[in-house]
Amino acid sequence: MRLAKLGAVLGAALMAAGLAAPTLAQPAADTVAAIRARGQLVCSHAPSTVGFAMPDSHGIWRGIDVDYCRAIAAAILGDGNRIRIVPSSTQQRFTMLQSGEIDVLIRSTTWTLAREASLGLVFAGINVYDGQGFMVHRDSGVTSARQLDGATVCVQPGTTTELNMADFFRTHNLRYTPVVIENIEEVRNAFISRRCDAYTNDASSLASFAASQGPNAGRYLLLPEIISKEPLGPVVRKGDWRFFDIVRWVHFALVTAEELGITQETIGNFADSPNPDVQRFLGRTGELGRMLGLDNDFAVKVVRAVGNYGELWERNMTPIGFPRGVNNLWTRGGLQYAPPMR
């Protein structure tokens, strides 16, 4: 544990300096055993991003990232409500996972080579294919990111967003002044109060921001340029491959359920299906769950807790106006594709 904490401290210091953190050799923790012992899965999400993670008026966390947390809890503990949410900032998120303060990070975090190779962490899948964009005040008259020469741009530090922005302006020989603010709410307030001419983030996050403005949403314009690839997904510690397998295959179970037409409401109607794929999915044949250290009907528990991937999207992303696009199933022209569950 001391070695893990030392790695977290060193990692934080080096990341603050813009350097890669070292991966210190350490014995892999048994995250699944820890989750079962405490009876709770600990997830970290962004503190207030509509569609991804945000408490509702009753204090209950909602969003696609939260649903993934509930799905993992359902697979391991049999109950999607046995979760604890620990919000994190962009600066804290990796050290919280490295130190063992949280079990899994599901926080609109982009999968990159540097993050996976140097932080002792590994991405278990992609729950949202995204890309970075720019938002401006509609009355500014700006309709393209290439018109932002000389602009001030609000951005969070220590993110791929900040790096992509610098690459974009350098590539197009445009001048800009970054307005760097760590807290996401302060970033948004700075943009609303016109401390910056533009606000850059993942397109889904920008759509989430606009949706949160209610009747004022029309004041803001998302520019057409998408300047990066931002594959977002859950992150776990390297070395604990059983937990990694579970998180990865929970994601694939959500996608597979949609492929098979199995929903939260109709899953009980599939018990007598003659389809061998359905029977394996339900855990009625084969030993797929036990191979993961779970009950054979783990996928049933996942779908009963949160629905299939399409249901997660309709519940969380469609209301903020973020089109499904490349996040559609591969059979519908998208990129969501699950390996065979057999």
C-alpha cells in the first residue's frame, strides 16, 4: 500500500510538471475481493456533467457513466444500487485510482497511449466515442473554429483537451490565449460571463453544458469542426486482470443485449428462446459467468439493473441533444461492436 501511495504522489508531481509518471512495480490488488468485502463498488465520476454524471433533485446520481458503475455493481454484487460515488477533478482522478481510493474511474476520460503506458492504469473499453469541439456565443458571428484567431479560450488544465487545442491553433497558424481553470463549473461560468470568447471540450460535454442552460441554450453555438478523437471509457489499475475482465465484459454485455434485442423490460421473455447466443447470454448454457468469477447470469443482472447500451444512450445522451452517430451498433453503421459471448 505504501508503494501504491508513493506511486500516486510521484505521479501527481510529474503530471503537474507535464511529465509522464513512472509505473512502479507492485503486487496487483484483488479489487473484486475488496468490493465484496465492503459490499459496495466505489466509482469516480465528473462532479456535474448532464448526461454523464450529475445528482438529480433528490441527490441520486444519473448519467451514462453512473449507469456503467451500477452495471458493474450488479455483475459483482447482484445489486446495481450498491455503489458509492466519489466525484473527482481532472487533476485528482488518476491519483485517486492509483492510490486505491476508488475502484474504477468512469469520468469522460480519453484513452491515450501515454495514460495507459505510464500511469499504471488500463482502459477497459469505450462507452462513448467522442471528439473535441468549440462552442461560442451565437451573437459573436463566429461560425468556424478557423475564425478564432486571437480568441481567448476557456479550458481545463491537465487534459487532452488542452493539448489538442494547442495542436489545432499551431497547425492552422492561429493566435489564441488560453483561460485555464480547473473547476468545470468555473470554466462554464467564465464562458457564460464572456471572460473567454470560446469554450473547448469534448462535443458531448459541450452539448451537456448547453442542455443545462435551459431556455438560454440557444445563446450558444457548437462550431462544426471536430478536432480530435476522444474515446471515453472506464479505467482500472493495471495488473488486476480479473477486475479488468469484468469491467470490459460488462460493457460488452450491454452492447450484446442491444444486438440481441434484449431490454430491461423484456429480458424475462427470452428464457425459452431457441437462439444459442441468447441462452449463453442468459447463463442458461455454458459457464461464461464463472469464467469471470461471477454468477453465470451476470449479464441478466446487468440488464435488469440498467438496460442495454441503447437504453443507456436514450436515457442519458439523447435528452442533451448528442446524436448517437458513431456510437450506434456496427450493424447500424456505428462503431459499437461486441466480441462473441461464447
